[in-house]
Amino acid sequence: MKFGIIKERKNPPDKRVVFSPNKLNEFQDKFEDAEILIESSDIRVFKDSEYEGNGFSVTNDISSCDVLLGVKEVPIDALIPNKKYFFFSHTIKKQPYNRKLLKAILDKKIELYDHETIIKENGARLIGFGRYAGLVGAYNGFRAIGLKEGSFTLPKVETLADLDAVKRELDKITIPNIKIVLSGTGKVAKGAQEILDYLKIKQVSDALYLTSKFTEPVYCMIDVMEYSRRIDGKVGDKFAFYEDPSGYESNFMPYARETDFFIAGHFYGDGAPYLFTRDDAKSEDFKIKYIADISCDVDGPVASTLRASTIADPIYGYNPETESETDYRDEKAIVVMAVDNLPCELPKDASEGFGNMFLEHVIPAFYNNDKDGILARAKMTTNEGKLADRYAYLQDYIDGIE
């Protein structure tokens, strides 16, 4: 089996890569029969010379490879027919902007394995950059607070070498006496929690959070059964909620009354209630002043997220009275950080972490006859130019191309 590490070609440029040079050495040590080529790139965080220094061939032609490994969408004109590709295609939710990409993948008889479809039998994701989105998102939220209040200054993560450098910057600041609510319990939320814990911010129960005042900064971590409730008043069940959230309504306002800084690290599913609406944000009881929306569902469950922001310009203001964007420094503004590609700011650590997961969960499947069904579940398209049965629901999405 011959593997190729492809050059990232999507704009804006993404410095991440599936495998760092050191992790590739581990790959090669574990699977000695594997051949590995590196497509030359002047973009990725690890230089070509670093791969060459670790004994790997760097080339401009990877057409001899069987399996091609990337991070972001591959432009249609760069797709090589009849290959196996791994990358985030952003098509499983029928995203309109990538419909032509999926059609081209079928036309070129490519086997597509989307990183989002690499899951356990129970549906839990095995691969992703969620932890790094959480780490950077929480840091960016504190950076926004410092800029708004003029109380401290944090540099952008993209200017820092790695996570250790991020932590060194956090060592320099003092967090004001604020109450922080963090939604979610997955990899994104756990990444944000790492930052809160590193800052030695005290975690408290939701009962204490909702009823007490504090003389130090504190945070509360809430899951779907805290910020949602059954409409009929009965006791909710989160697994039933995941199956069908239609019988639930938001229970977020009790937290909004007590919170200064909201970090949104939850997963939002179709049909789930919004956490707070634009009308909620107009209420005198709504006390949230800063929001780091790591989940970043535009015009969705977090009403102040009018658009995704960018690494170059990550912060904007939301005026609840006018329901519109404003300067974040405006006194009436809720400060919003809603960058949707946060792991790109920490490419070295994110790539190394991703490679750990990929080597543990995916690569062995090529050598153990896919005994755990990892590849079978992940394969979206076949080498016959058809959708795999599991993804047949995308047929009308493809047929809709004019």
C-alpha cells in the first residue's frame, strides 16, 4: 500500500497536515511494508526538508499512490481519478457549496473517506481537530475580553509557535471576577476547559453557579439536559434528545442571567431548540457580554452569531436592540468571536494531535482487513462512481446539480 501526503490547495491557505514528520516515522515503524510519499508544499507548517530529514521522499508527482491523505477539500481540478482520498469534504450535511465537488468525486470514480465519517459503531467520531478548536476558541475569547476592557493584551494565536507559547502568554494575564458558562462535553468543550483549568479558574456545579455570587472567576460546564428541557415538563433524557429534539425547548436563560462570558462548545443538531434567540438577547435579564462561539452555527442557536469571523479579523459586536452587527467596542455591543477554522491558528499542535488519532484508528484498518469496520463505515463513495449505501441519502443532493 502506497500512501501520499497531499499539498493543501484550498484558500485561505491551511498549514495543517495529517501527519507530522515524526508521526510518519512511527507509522513507518509500525507498518514496515507501507510506502509513503510527500507532495511538496510551501504552505504546510512542516517544511519539505523536515520530511526529507526523516527519510521520506518529497515529490511533485504523487499519482503512483493508492491512498491520498489531506485535511481540507481538494479542488476539483486537482483530484486524481481512481484513488482513495481522505479529507474533510463538507458534504455529509448537503452543503450547497461542495455539491459539485462530490459529483466530481463520483465522476472520477474516487473512493472518498471523509474525516467526519470515521466513527465508532455507536456513531462517535474518532478523528478531528475539536480539541484544538476549543483551545484556540477559549483563548480568543479571553483575548477579546482584554481588548474590549483594555485590561490586558494577548497576541493572536497564529503569531505563536505552539500550545506551550499560548500558555506562556496566558501566564501574563489576570482574569477579572467573571462568571463563565461552557456548553458541551465533547472534544471542543474539553479543549476549552483545558484553557479554563490552566488559568486556574474554579469549576462549580450548575446549582451553585445559578444561585451564588463569587469573589473570584468561576466556570460551569453544561450539557444538553442543562440548557434544554422537555416541553411537557417531564424529565428529559439526552439520548432521546439526540434521536428527536422536537419535544424540547431552551432552558438557557437561567444561565444567561448569571453569565458574563459564554463559551459555546456544544454540538447543534437539526431540529434542536436554539440556546437563545434575538428576543432573549434583548431581555434585561440577559447579562452575557462576551461570547466565544466555537461551534459557530451561523444564524442558529446562538443568536449573536450573524456570520463567521476570520483569523485576520476575529471579533465583531452584536447590538441586541437593532439585531445587527456593530463595532465590538460599542458600549451596547455583545462581543462575539466566531472564527470557524480555529485549529488553523495552531497548525503544529493540531497536526501532531490529528496524526496520533489517525495512526491509532485508521491506518491499522488497512492492515487488519478492517476488522472493526472503520473503513466500511467511513467510505462515502465507491470506485464504481456510486454513493456507498450508508450515504445514499445524498443522491438527491447530487442530482440537483444543473
